[in-house]
Amino acid sequence: MAARPIIVIKKKAAHGGHHGGAWKVAYADFVTAMMALFIVLWLLNSSKQIREAVGGYFKDPTGTSKLVGSGKTGAGENFTLTKENMNKLKDELQKAVRKVVDFEKLKDQIEMTVTNEGLRIELMEAEKGTFFASGIAEPSEDGRQILMMLAHELGKLPNTISIEGHTDAKPFAGKGSYSNWELSADRANAARRMVQENGVGPRQVTQVRGYADQRLRKPNAPEDPSNRRISVVVQYLDKPDAAQKPAAASPAPTARLSPRRTEASREHSARTAPPQSRATPPFAQSPSPGSA
């Protein structure tokens, strides 16, 4: 019996059609995530100025941001605080304070008021101490957090700042000659160091004052804890006046001679003139030829 022939059947797989671009979307998401990761890693190792510049770009790519910029004078030229717009700074700082950790605990100890001197920011103490421990000149953790936040915001402005330290009427319990005067001044100076280390310019703080208990917040309750406070005053910055037109030059003074001096001068001229000129009267004209 003859062997059956071997039949090989080849099946050609048909193409399933176009798969679409779903893989492109997934790949784009992956690349975007990797770029964001590298940007974050780069920013973590960058300086504070670079971080603020990058943050300012993402907030306002057109470069017209008034609060954050890459240059040293960008904020000062675009956002000048005067008496007319000081309330704007107050609103901005209040928004920033709400983002601070433990805001609910601190909200009753922070007060901002627009006064004749500028924007006054009061950091008031509670009974057990909030921003400074009792009798201690260095700020607590909450005090450092608030001062760093204020420094970050106020450092963007061209306005000058004064810092005040106040105590209550309780005598200082320490030994020696250290009193509330030294304590209030040391706390104000500690606040100055903290804000200048975190964004405020070296020439921006113009005054550091220690008042002890001479300016009580509550004069009727001199030992109230709220009398112990640090005050940061953002002073007004007047707008530059319009260029004044130069004053017109005054005409040169005209010398006037008295009648006596004029007559004496004429006599002197007559004596010193040549002989032929003496017979000629002043301003006389010589006769023209042919005249009568």
C-alpha cells in the first residue's frame, strides 16, 4: 500500500488592524512623571533664590508676578506699598498665616492693624508663652515658624521694617541687673536675626526697639500676658513725586546808576576826551553835504 503524502498546511496569520495610540499616551505620562521627579530632585539641591525663581515662573510664566521674581529688584519695582494699598499686604499675610501649622492654636495670638506708621503685626503671648518662653530671649518653635513665614513674605518688598519688644509689668525674676528692658530688647533683636536669616534684606530692618512695660497693650491690666509681645512694623513707602519742571532762569540784574553818579561819569568822560570831541554834543550827527 502506497504511503500517504504528507500535507503541510500553512496558516497565514491575519493582522489585527491598527492598535491605536494608547501606548503613546502612557509613554507621555511616564516621561512627564520622570521630568517632574528630576525637577524636584534638582530643586532640593538648589539655593533659595533659584527655588523662588522657578516657583515664580510656574505661578506667572509671563514674568509679571508682583510677589515672586528672579531679580533682586523685581518685587520692589512692581509692588510698592503705600498708604493706599497697605491693606493688600495685610490680606496677603493673613492668607499666608492660615497655611502655618497649628494655625488654630495661634490665630488668637496674631493681630495685624494698619496704623499711621504702617502695617503693625503683633505676636502676642499666651499665659504659658507662645512665641517666647517666659523669661527667655530666644523664640520658641512656633515663634521661629511665624517669623520665618513673615520674613519670606516681607523680604519681597522694598519697605523698611522696625521690630519692637514689649513685656508686661511683672518684674523680671532673674538675678543680677537683667530686667524687662534687656529682655524686651533681646527678644526684638532675636526676631531681627531670625527674619534676616530667612529673607529680609540686611538694610531692610532700620530699627530695633525694646520698650519693656512702657507701652502696655492693656494699660488697665498691666500683667496681662498679651502685653508681652513682638511687634513687626512694615513702614509706609511714599511714592516718588512727579519730576518737577526746572525753574525758569531769572533775568540778569540790570545795573542802575543814580543821577549824581551818571552826571559825574559824563563830566569825567568830557575831561578825558580829545579836544575836538569836546565841542561835539552827545549823539550829534555831522551835517551831510549840501544841507543848509
